[in-house]
Amino acid sequence: MAGKQRKPDPEPCPKCGQSDSVVPILYGCPTREAETAAERGEVSLGGCVVGDVDPTYACHRCDISFGFQRPELAGAEEARRGWIEHREGREQFTDEEAQPADP
Ligand SMILES: [Zn+2]
């Protein structure tokens, strides 16, 4: 119903059920354009190193990532509920994060 829409709505957040705070996560080394978009809160950057569960979207409101491409690599709790809480581990997207988290 909105007048201008650049892209299809992302999936609604599994936690709050809204899609207005949901942004796609970009993987790969960010371009200047991607960094600017991230500063504006339009996207979330996954970083140069792609690994782990590779969630597709992030919700700024809940501070979570969801839409796992490889849910089998998520922790048991994350896989069951379907999202990762960022506040539980801010530095989750590092290249050291190859091992599964403790339950
Ligand atoms: Zn949310």
C-alpha cells in the first residue's frame, strides 16, 4: 500500500512480528555504499567472514538475527526459537567463532 517500495518486504521478525525494523544482512567485505547504508540502519553487515548459521535478516528493535541459512550450525536453543539474540554475544561474527556455543 505504500507509495514507493524499492524491494519486497523482508520477513517479519519472529520475535516481535513486525517487519519495519527488519533489515537484510549483507555478507562479504562491505563496500562504502554498504557501510553508509549500515550507518543509516538500512542493512546489517555480516562481515567479511561468512560462517556459522548465516542469518538472513536482523531486527533492530529486538536486536536479533534470524532466517538461518544453516540452522544446523546454530546452538540448540537458537535453532529451536529461530533467532540469535545479539545481546547474548555481541562479537559473534568473528572468524574465531567456528565452534558451537555452549548450551
Ligand atoms: Zn523484532
